Amino acid sequence: MSVVRSMQVLGSQLRRRRRLLGLSQAAVGELTSLRQATISSLENGDGGTLESIFAVLSALKLEIELLERSNGGDDLGTIF
């Protein structure tokens, strides 16, 4: 996996993992009780609730680890 600093990167990593596990968006939706459209939005980097994000992470057997940014990360413009 890679360092995630934006919703777009998170979405692409979720899609990559889902495909690696051989799951469809609908299957992840069933595992999480979320609509397929919600899974699609997350994978497209459109955002979502933290609850939705954590549900998908759990379904895909992923977790988040918080690290101090290596470049200081004071520019919020690079995140959003």
C-alpha cells in the first residue's frame, strides 16, 4: 500500500484492494450494508462519512495508521 494524502488516493487504493480480493462493488456493499453507489463514490474520491470509510476498510481487511507527515504538511491545499 501507499501513503494516502487525499480522497482520490484513498479511493484508488480501495478499488485496488477490492479488485485484488475479487470483490465487486455490490459485494462490498452487501458486506458493509452500504449502497453500491456509495462504494463507487468512495472509490472515485468523492468522499464519504468516516463511518462509511471505516466500514469499507474493515470489509477489505485494511486499517489506517496515523503518521506524522514527512514534509511538514502545512499546506491543506494539497489534501483537498
